[in-house]
Amino acid sequence: MQENLYGIIMSNALDTAIRTLLLPVKPGTGDEYGLRAAEIMNDLGVQEDMVDWVDLEASNWERTSQPSDAFRSFIERLLFSPGLAPSTFIIEPAALGDPATSERILQSFASSYFDLHARVVDEEKVSHQDAKRVLSHTHTMLLLASGARMTASRIYSILLADGIQLGKSWSTPRFILDACKLKQEAPAAMIQSIFDSDAEAEPELLGDLDIEGCVSFVGATGESFGYTGDLTGQLGNLIIEEPHAPYLTMLHFQISLLALFNHRLTNGYEFSPRGEGVLWLRDRYNEAGLNVGLSPFLNNAKSVDTLNAGWASAKKKKERNSARSLTDILSGLDRMSDPSRSALGQYLRAVLHRIVRTSREAGGALAHQIPAFDSASSEALLRGVSLGNTGTRGVVEQRLTDSIAILEAGDLKNWRLRGFGDSVFTTNTSQKKLGDAELKHAEEMWITAIEAHGGRLTERYVQDHLFTMNNVIPLRVEELEDRGPLADWTLDLQFFAHDFELGMTNATNIAGLPVTIRYRKYSELVALASDDLAEVLDQRFSVHLNQFIVHPSTREKVLELITP
């Protein structure tokens, strides 16, 4: 029993000694850490008291800056012992990926520990002990870089907010991660891949919105994602009011990184802003006629590590407000959760793509221009749309139902129009309208509202629309009751779709306004094909779609539908 007690005391003393080395050890590591240390020292043939040996070797290392071969081997094996269970006390290997990856990372760190320590001392001009404290956070750095794909600047800023200093800048955790074979890069090929993917997503994310509409829509989207600043105002200033093309390129590159890493976006220099990735992106802007110069970052933020208010304030007067908007957007994104800002980043890149695309296309002929309609092509369009969802985010369906409503209205002198030509993403509440578009009779107390839908319409969708009307009708009461009581009005609400769920609501009352609901299939519209419809399509359908703001793929789809 006395020998067991001595062994426990010995183990506790050794455990304390090795923990004062400040090696990175995961939380919850118990006696097995000290036992591993004892096993390694036995294997190295340490003859003296193990606690004394650790203390003497550590003291010699601090005094001479040169660890002995035995102490170097001891530390390397204590950090990583392949083939043993556990192989490391730094982190759960599974957190670093597959076995081969985790072994490569752990081996790299263990073998470079003393070199890293010397580099921290030299570059940060800190003491021996302070350098050990920096390296003691490697467990956290590896976990955040591997599991959460955080970059060095993001890791640095997050830990600094908790009072943990990893050197004087993010460059220290960067070279530590690099030494661990966790080098994070954004090569030109990856930036191009993100760019191409975003280009395909642009029409899906933004429909037929013009640039001002994009700004408002993405601003509202950002608010729903948790963006706390005035994103609509910031984007409006940066893109519309005081545009400065190099800042758009800088924003585009920074938020492209969100597709790769959890990065601190206000950091402008962690990912080689003068490298091939930025230069490739620069060329896309210059080719589109948006002059960003030879090097957006070098020309506008030379030797500036952080894109913040101080940088923005130092800009020339004509660029200062745009610079402030850029930094406001980047810092606003930095305050969001990574999933939220990654999603918002895709919308922001879509807006930048719309600017680049429309600027490029405006210099040439309109791609896939829709020709004038006649009776035959109007019938072909109706038949084509009736076959199923056009895959144009509802743009074709909404422009078609606009045209049908105009055709059936007859003399437009009898109607007051609202919402015709609005983007598919324009909200009914913002425009105080009762459908995608509506016609209010000039004399009778009658409103016809239309709602276009692609695919199968369900009762749930209808109820959601009726719920929205609860918000709109109170905004229209004064206008409507100027002619007569709300109860004397009739709203003819027409839903257009390819198919309908059975048992749909066909009449209701919303906030005192009687509502009749009609459900119309696109297949039933084929009979309306005529020269008269062709004329309306030219005025209401083609005019809207034959604009650069509308993605060419939408017009290409129309041409497929009307071409024999």
C-alpha cells in the first residue's frame, strides 16, 4: 500500500511538472498524460528522478534556447505517439479529418514544436514563457481551423475578444497552422470556380430585379439573416450613389472567401490580395467595362492589414463614403454567424454578378432577343408554358399572366393598374397590392388581382397569400372607402398554376373585404391565342424580358417555347 501511495504521489508530481511545460493538451486529460510521459522517459533511459529531469531539461532549454536531443524527443513523442492509444493528448484525431490527415497534422506539429517556439520568440519579441503560452493554444487553433474552417485572422480575433493573445497579429497563428500542414489558400482556380457557380445562381437568386431592386431585396434578406446594420443603405451608396469599381472587386474577393473559409472579412491581406485570384477577378471587371485598375488592393489599400473606419477615413473625399460603406458591410458580415453570412454572401455576390454581367452585355447586342409575336407564336408560348414550370423563377409565368389580365381587361381607360411589370421578387406588402398585379375599376367597386404560380398550387400557399392580404388591406382602406364601404367592394382573386390541390378555398372575407377566388390552369389559356394577345405580349411580355437586366437564360427559355 505504501508503494501504491508513492506511485500516486509520483504520478501527481510528474503530471504537474509536464503541465508546467504548457504543451497544448485537450480538456479532460487525466492521469494517462503523466503515465505516457513516464513511459517515454523510461524508453529514453532516464535514470534520475523523472520530475527533476523534466524541470532540469526545461530550465536548460529556457537558458540556452537549445533543447537537448533527449528532451526534443520526449516532447515530440508526448505530443504525438503514432501507434499508441491515444496517439495524442492535443485533440481527438477524428476532429482533424480522416486518419491520414490527422496523423500528418499531428506529426507536423510535434516535429516542429521547438522551431515554432523559436520563431514566436523571434518574430513577436516575447519571452520564452510567453511563446509557450501562445503554442499552448494550438489545441484550440487546430480545432477551429479544421472543424470550423476558421482562418488565422478569424481565430485570432475571436480569441482576442476573450482576452487570449496569440502574438501581436494574426500572422502568428497563421504560421503555426501552416507548420501543421493546415495551409489555407484561395487559388485563382478556386476563385474562378466560385465565380462560375455564382454566375449560374444569379437568375435564381435575383429573378428579374433591376439593380435598385437587388439592393432593396438583398438588404431585406440580410436583415432576415441577422445583419444588424443598414445593408440597403450601405449597398445603395457603394453600388448606386457613389460607385467605385475597385471597391466592388475588393468586396467580391473578400466575400468569395466565405465559400471556402470562416474568415475575418475586414482582414484584407491574409489571402494574397495581389495574387492570381484577385487578378483573375480583376480581369472579369475590366472586361465588363468596370475599370478597377491593375491591382484593386494595392492601389486602394497598400500595406493596410485591416479594412476599417481608419482606412476609410484616409481615402480621398470622392471615395470616402464608398470606402466607409465597404468597411461597414465587411464588419457587419463579421458580426454574423458563419452560416448566416455565408448565405448572405451568396446573395451579395449575385448582385455583383448582375452588375458585371449587365455592364458587359450592355456593350453589345442583346442575347436571345424575343421577336415580335403573332398568333402562332402566342399559341406556342401558351402551349409551352402549359407543359410545366418554366424554371425561370416565375418570370415567364408572371409576365404571361400580366398579359392575359391586360387582354381580358379590354379598354384600359376603365382600369387603374398596379404591379404590372413588377419583379417577381417585389413584395405585395411593400407596394400595397393584393396580388402580383391588380386592376381596380375606375367606376365600379371591383378589383381583379392575379397571382402567378409555377407548378402545383396548394391550399397552404393560398392561405399564406390571404394572410399577407391581411397586412395590405388596412393600408388601402382610406383609398377604397373614398368610393364606398369596404363591404360593398368585390375582390376577384385569380390564381394561375399548372395544377391545383383539391378542395381549395373559393371565397372568404379579409378585413371586411369580400374575396372570390378563381383557379385557372395555364393549359386553359391556350384558347386565348390570337393576334390581339400577340399585340399585348409585345407590349407587356417582350418589352420587359428584352432588357439587359433580365438574364439571357430567361429569354433563351422563351425562344425554346415558341420555336417550332
